[in-house]
Amino acid sequence: MFSAEKERSILRFLKLLGCDNGTIGTYAKLVNDRNETAHSNGHIFFSTQTALDAKITEILRVVDEIQGHSQSVIERCYREFLLRSGDPEEREYPAATDQIREVLIHGNYLSQRDIDFCLRFDVDGLAEGQNSEGMRTLHEALAKSYGLLS
């Protein structure tokens, strides 16, 4: 559905993550730059490897920054996933790895960076709740499949 909108206007959704207009404007400038360099308009902006490397570094910095803004949303999503999926008898997939892959990761379009936020989640904070062992099992399965057990 997002494809029906212009990319610059989609960036306005970042306000929901606490980004101000100046920050969103910085991100939107990268879309403009890409449009100017990726279209067949004859402009060549990156005549040296150094200039191209600088632009790549800037884009990666912005992506990292945007993902950082989403950390609290990802953590809340993961918490809700654990609470809803803690009981293997009640969830969509009995196997923890299937539940994680299909419901958490595919269902929420999580990137590896998003998964890293989940891996750092304090699952012990949910330890006293119902199905705490099931939640712990899910968290350990996530770590085994997508990260490192700490």
C-alpha cells in the first residue's frame, strides 16, 4: 500500500517515532539525492569513489538512526509477542522456531537490527507472569536461530 504514496510523504510516519520535521527533512533529502542520481537525467554526482563512499556512509548512518528511533516500538511488539505466544497450546505454531519465524519475524517484517533489539529484551522482567517458561523458551529459540545466546 505504501507504494501508492510518494517516498517523501511516507517519511512523515517517522513523526510517530518521535522524529521532528528537521530530522525528517534530512532523511527526505536522501530520497531527493537518490532521485537525482538514479534517474536518467544526465547528472553525474559521484565522479570519484570517495564521493560515492561518503554518500554510502551517510545513507547507512541515516538508516541506523531511523532504526534506532524504532527500538521502543520493536521492544513493545516483542513483549506482546511473548505474552501472546508463551503457551504452546494456544499459539499458531507449536514449535518455537516456527512461531518466531512466521508470527514475529515475517508477521512484523523484522530486520536483523530489529531482531537484535529483541535479543537484548529483558525477558526476566516477564518471569513472574503466566507462561513465563514458554516465553523464556521462545526467547532462547530466537537467540539460537537469529543471534547469540548470552
